[in-house]
Amino acid sequence: MSRQCISLLLSTAMLTGLYGAQPEAASGLTYSLRAKQQVFYTAQLASQDISLTVAMQIAEDPGTAGINAAFGADAPLEIRGLSFAEPYCYGSGRAGEEDQCRVTSPQSARLLWYTSNNGANEVIYDEALPFAILTVVIPQGTPAGEYQISFDPAETDACNQDRELLSCTLEDLTVTVLEGKPDYLRGDADGNGTVEVADAVEVLQYCAEAAAGQTPAQSYVWLCGADATENGTVEVADAVAILQYCARTLVDPNPQW
């Protein structure tokens, strides 16, 4: 356990320092780092950075009065942002003004939270909600490999209102960058293994959302399959190419693009 939790105040709205050795509380909690996407490709990073949203989740919370968390990211990954998540998921409803949430270097960040309820324990009310959000950038040209976004175990802990350090299980996140492009079938936008009219419809829906100023959330594998013209962009021309391909299958079961 780090010394950071020992430095919190327990009087009024903050935790006081722990004087002397204190036993750990019997119950603990779990901190985990999660992202919707963890696998990327060098071809995907050939011409752009990728911004990855990483959520810090808390589970098995017995009631905490103060939390420290320190994060690190393997180079060349960079931590560009750290903030408490909204809606806030503790009983007090929001992070207090004195709480701290900051990036300390391109590869590290830390946060400090304490209860605003006169030092009493606060219990997370929805474990499905993130406690904090990290913004991590995978820079253009990042080579293939595995990269860790992780907690610093020496600087991550929690205290309860009885000035006991709680046991914390830490679950880190591995980001994998693979060489080249993913396996995909050209023109198969819906990923069902067949190029058909439904793929053209999906591409047109994507284009309509993009034209309306929305940002369609599609994976890189989807984008590779939907880009039937293979010009690096998903556009109406791809839907036309898919329809032309489908028309050719009426006379040739294996037409060439």
C-alpha cells in the first residue's frame, strides 16, 4: 500500500493520517481498467494517431472514505487526459473541489478522491459506471507489440472511515498492436462472410450518418470490409461497387472485383 492514503485527513470532510501500523480491513475492492477496443493494427496506425478511452471501474466496494490511484502507460503510448467520470457513481454524487485528477507526464497520471460526507464511507451505487476516465493516445507508427496501461501498485489504495487501508485487487489493461491488416472479406460490411445487397445498405447507412455530422462507431475490421474500392475511405462509391459485385454473381459465382 502507498503512503498516499496515509496522508489523507479523516476529520470533517477529509481523512486524517494513519498513526502507526493499522490492520487491513477484512473486505476489499477491485480496481480495473477497461476499454471497448484493445486490438489495433499497424496499417491502421500508418497515417494517424488513435485515441483510446479507458475506464477505471470499481467493484466489490465495502465503503471507502478516500481513494488514491496512479496510472502508467508503456511508451510510446501517451496519457493525454484524466478526469472523474460523469455521472459520478458515489453517494456524494460528484467529485469535490479538492479532489485531484491530473496527468503528471506523458506516461503517468494520478487521482485523489475523498468523501464529502464528513469523513463517512461512501459506497459506489452503480458498478457499471466508470469512476474515472483516461484518454490514452496510440501514436502514429506505433510498432506491433503488447503495451500495458496499468495501475502503480505502490501508489494505488483506499482507506475507510476507521483509518484502515483496504485491500485492493488491481486489473490492468493490455493493448495489442498487430502487424498489417486484420482478416476481412472485401465488401462484407456486416461481417457475415458473404458479400450481398445488405452490405451495400449498411454502407449507405454509414454514409448517411457521417453526412449528418454523426460519428458512426465502427471497428477497423468493419471499415476494411466496407471499403470495397480499397481507397482508404468508406463512401457511397463502395456501396455502388458492392451492388455491382452482387450483380456479377448472377452470372459468375466467383466474380473478381
